Amino acid sequence: MDWERVRIFLEVARAGQISKASKRLRLNHTTVARQLTSLENSLNAKLLERGVSGCTLTAAGEVLLAAAERAESEFLKVGSNIGDVEAITGTVRVGAPDGLGNYFLADRLGVLASRYPGLIIQLVPLPRTFSLPRREADIAITLDRPKQGRLIMSKLTNYTLSVYAADSYLAREGPIGSSADLAGRLFVTHVEDFVYSQALDYASALGRLMSRRYECGSVVAQIEAVRSGHGIGILHDYAAQRYPQLKRLLPDVRFIRSYWLTSHPDTHEARRVQEVYRFIAASAKAARLSFELN
């Protein structure tokens, strides 16, 4: 069996679309489709149902996917132990919530990237989850403790969120001394359709008090909107501390959440993955006081 064709099949199965897999593989659409057909012919089995909206696995495709992922895992384990064991080289992709990724990891991981010339760190800070078994990332930081799958995990840190407004907003609209003062104010918050974790449910506490809403799909957008003086928002304390024009309101209203650091057993033993994993854990521990405000 041609491993290159199996590798292409694996990417299409994970992406769900030939076009998306083609971009990831840096191959044209026709080449990917042709290689899939050749693989099916060599096995005398239909592996994928190809439709306008994407590809779905057949029963034979499910069997091959499981076998291909096992084979891929073995290749990854062998690759991590061959060559110069002292060298830290290669690519490590880190998937993280956009708040932590943009306001903490972007700075810290830059230090590590500059330390090792042969190491490429791909930081992907997005408001979404990342699948380690599907190789969407080598290391993922989650808002919820993973409950399923073979994963290596540890609690990274607790963090707090508080109510904030900009000096310019308070000067224009008046001070906030109690929760009652929130009535009629513009609430800068998330877009409900994009909520991907139960840990993001804190906004409902103030949503009952403020009916006017400006909804932003990322933490960065929410902070920028509040910082520009447009309204009041619940912001990550470690991020809001960067901006002196942001004022913490209602000190009794505080939300505590957690970040979890995870990696997959098949790639965790690679020196490059271990180094990035340990570095993230150590960086969060050193900055623990900034993550939790009283």
C-alpha cells in the first residue's frame, strides 16, 4: 500500500473536504482526487462518499482511517527518537483561546522561538477548540478539563475576569458604583453563536442588567471596544491590566475560570513538544499572580 496515498486520504478524512485538504497538503485539487481514486482502486473498496458539501467516510474508510492513524502515531514516535537527541528542531503548533494566546503566549513563546534557531512555533490563538487526535495542534490549551481521549494534561492556571470600562466612557456616561448603575448601559460581550465552552457563561450575569449589547466574536475585539470607550465589558484581568485607561468596576463581581494544558501521547515524547509544553507551564506558574486578582 502506497503510504503517500494513505497520507492524502488521512488529510481528506480529517478535513472533510478535498479542497481544504489540498490546501493543507499544498497539492492541487485534481492531484488529491486522483490519488484517492488510485488508493480506492488498489484496495478494491470505496473509502469516501464525495459530495458537493464534502466527503464522508464509508465503512471501509472508517477501518482504514483507524489503521492509518495508528501507523501515523508509530511514525511520529520513531521520528522523535531518531537523529540528534540533543537538538530541539522542527515545528510545534500551539492552539490556545484567543485571550491567552494574544495577551500572554504571544510574548512568552517569542522568547522560546528566539532561543532555538531550528524550532518553529506556530501559535494559533482562536476562539475555538483544537483536536489533538486529528493533529490540529501538538499542544492545546482548553477552558474545560478534557474528559475523553488519550491525552496528557495538567492544570495550567486559574484566572479571573472582572467588569471594566474606560476612563473616557465613565467621564462621558457617569460613574458605576453598584450593579444598579449598569441599567441602560451598553454591554460589550461575546456572540452567543460562537460560544464553544461552558466556561464562557459568565456574561449572563450582567446580561440581565444591561439589555443593550454590542457583541464581538473575540476577546481582542471586546477589549478594544471597551478600551475605546464604547461600553462596559467583562474582561480577563491579566489582559486588562495592560491598559491604564481601563478601570476595574464592582470589585465584588468576579469570575474564576481555569486553563488546561494538554498534549497527545503520540507526540508528547518529542523533545520539541516537551520543551514547549514545559516552557508554557513554567511561564504560567511564574505569572500566577497576574492571572488571579482579588
